[in-house]
Amino acid sequence: MQPNLKQLHQSAINNLNQGNIQQAHKALVELVTQQPDFADGYFLLAMVNLQVGQIYKAIKLIEKALSFTKSVEYTAQLAKCYTLTGDLQKAKNTALGVKPEHISKALDADTLGVALTQAGLHQQAADYFIFALSLAEASNTRQPQFYYNYGVCAKFLGQFDKAQHAFENAIALNPLHHQSHFALADLTKVTEQNNHIARLKNAFEQVNHPDAKLHIGHALAKEYQDLGDFSAAFAALQQGKTAKLANKAFDNQASEALFAHIKQLSDKYKNQQTAGNQSCEPIFVLGMPRSGTTLVERILSSHSDVQSAGELQDFGLSVKKLSQTPTPQVLDTDTLSQAYQLDFAKLGSTYLEATRVVTGSHKHFIDKLPFNFFYIDLITKALPNAKIICLLRDPMDTCIGNYRQLFTINNPYYAYSLDLLDTAKFYSRFYKLIQHFSALHSNIKLVKYEELVAAPEQKIKELVSYCNLDWQPQCLDFHLNTAPVSTASKMQVRQPLNNKAIGRWKKFKPHTDESQSYLVKEGVLGLIK
């Protein structure tokens, strides 16, 4: 390589590592201008674009780099980029195209594992994570994130002892690894004699980033709750969420407008004649998070004709893709308005094809993304034979469950959960929209969580019958289902049905009084018995 090219290449790497994006970009443009077949120039340009959110451009640049040089590192990052765009089939094929024996760097194996996890292929991902840890051990390059990623994967697979060991290893390497602190607290039930509260309080004082405060605040809250100190648990949640809430307050006005727009569109087009895709494969299980959606998913996926596909983003992404609106959000009023002009058979087919990375092996699959409730009207038009099951749980239990849950960081869907009153307002909008859809469509089954717990055999048989499935007794023994669980309920659904969570919100009084008053005023409390 010419001296000037070497200097530009090193300058780009240094600037990229230091976060000097503009300087890195300038050096790389000059580099590939001087040598148009310089593969690493295109790859590093892809990393620049990735940092500023230009994912599709990053993909094109990595593909160009790979046209010049085959590289495991490039391929691993390409698989990761495909997951960020929701193209899980390409992510799966790209990641599995790299055999572990061809990988020499722990980071590359870990990146491939992350891509497979995002594609819902947890068992395959575990192989790459384990290989990443062995490579890191051999090269003395152990990283807490490698252990954390493996721990999360093991947790999904129900390998809780392995997960716990991985999280402790991550914390040993970095005592302030906030993700591992939360994951460990979420995994274990502590006692007065055996807990991590002192360690967590010390970490909370040392971390400054809002995301770190949020994770460790939630970890503290979980451990205080295990000890029965619900007031301290609520205080830890408030303290943990404060910095994040200050940076990103929930936009109630925009949320209200979105819900109103969805209702208006469904009224406007209620007599619209559509064909849709006639497939009977999908079973949508939706509703507010922490309302029992994972429970119903486990019950139905215990049936031999039903597979769990997890929380798929594919319906919303298909709507966005076909609508071709220029707005940056997947879900917004412009995209929804345009969606009603689509070919609904094509929308249904596009959705089904997008799911094929994880579906197609059974007669039916479950899509358990809770927020698919926004799309109920479009689902009924695009997939008229799909089954739609909506969970309803006591409003206060749902609200405190959402407030207590640490959802995906920076996902706009969950921004309401940083404040309990915002959560109550969001629940009220959800409940009223579901009542509207239930009156509009006859193919939605509303399932009340409390009734399911009180009369499991009767209600489970009703669910199985609604899905046009033959009765199979293993549906009653859903807790024996060994399939991976990738939601917040991964521990609970591996236990027999119980009523421990019913009325839990009362333990957090008087901190819940304001939200309770709001829901009473809105006419939502008292309506679900």
C-alpha cells in the first residue's frame, strides 16, 4: 500500500475509534477515490454510516467491500445490518454462511451470534457465543459484553444456571456493566441473606449515563421487591428512570393523535371491499405488554400444529415497505393513511413471506408482538382468515407491570413506561381502541387474564377451539413447553398457572393513587372484572 494510502487508512481508523465521524468520513472518501478497489475503505465507510443511522447505505458499502475481499468481519457486520432493517432471512443466511471453524476473532463470532439472536435463532446463536468466549479466552481478549450476550441467549433457552454464571463473569470483568446487573436481578430471586443490593447501590452511584441508571435502578427495584419492600422498589424505579425521562419525555399529544387517527381510518374504511391473502397460518396474540400474551402464546404453541414465531416486526415493516412513505417512523399517521390504498392481498403475502425465516414448519404460527394491536384493522383486511387474540388484564396490574418492566432501550413503542401516569394514559387509549375494534370486527377474541387464571381448563379449551385446532391435552401443561422464550415472561411461563401476580399493584400503594384516579376518571377502571 502506498504511504499516503496507509496514512489515510490509519487516520480513518483512529478517528472512527475516537468518534470523530466527519474526519473519518473525509479520510475514507479520499482513500477510495485514490484506490477504488480498497475493500477496507468501503467497510469503514459502512461503519461510519452505521453510526449515523444510514443502515441501508451501510449494507451497500459492506456488499461492495465483500465484492473485493472475502472477510468474516465484513460478513458478520452485514448480518447484523440485515437484522437492523428487519430482513431476518438475509441475516440468517448470511450469518449461518460463516462456519465457526472459519472464525478467528471473538468479536466476529459474537456479532454473528447477535445477528442470529435477532433473527430468533437462539440455539444456533448459542454455538457462536460459546465459540466467541473460547476464542476470547485463548487470546486473552475477554469482554463483559461477550458474556452478557451469551447469558441472554442462555436465558432465552431456559438454561438459567449458565445464564447466571455468564452475567457474574461479565460483572467480574466490569463491575459497572449495567446490562448484566439488571439481567442477573431479573433472573434470580434474592433473599435477606443472599442479595446484591449493596453492590447495586454502589454501582448506581458510580454510573452517569441515563441508560446505566435505568438498568441498575430496575435491578435494585427487582431485588427490593423480592424482599417485600415495595416502597423502596418504587423509589428505585423512579430514581432509575429520572435521567432517561428528562431526556425523553413521552409525547402524549402525538400518542393521542395516533390512536384517534387509527379509529378514524377504521370507521372511514369499514365497508371497504378487500380480498386479502386467504392464509389461515397466522395467529396474532396481542395486547398491552405484561398482560398475559406470552402465557397464551405458550399455551397455543404447545399444540403440535402451532409454532411460536416470537415477537415479529414483520407486519408493521410490510405496511411501511409497501406504503413507501418518506417518514422516518415505521408507525405514523401518514403511513397508516397510505396503507388503506394498498393491495391487501399483496400486503398479506408480503407479511407471510417476511416471516419465513422462522415460520413454515407448522400449519399455524403465532406472532406475539403486543403492539400489533395498532394494526388490527389492517390485519383483518390483509389476512381475513388470521386469528386475532387480544389479552386484557386488570388496568392497574397492567400499568404497574409496564412501569416495573425494563423494555428495549430507546424503542419508541415503550417510551410511555418511564412514567406511571403516562402508562395509565396509554392504557386508557389502548383499552378504548380495543373496545372499538371488538365492536367493528367479529374475528377478535378478547381474553381476560384473570378469567384464564381462574378457570384454566375451560378457557384454554375455548382458545384452542377458537383457533380451529383439535384438542390436545398438552396445551394444559404449557409450562413444560421447552421452546425458547424471548420476552420478559421467560421465567413465569415455565411455571404452572397461578394467581400470584393478580392484585400486585396494591402493594405499591400509595404510589399508584394518581394513576388509579386517572383511570377511574376515564371510565376504564371497574369495566374489567
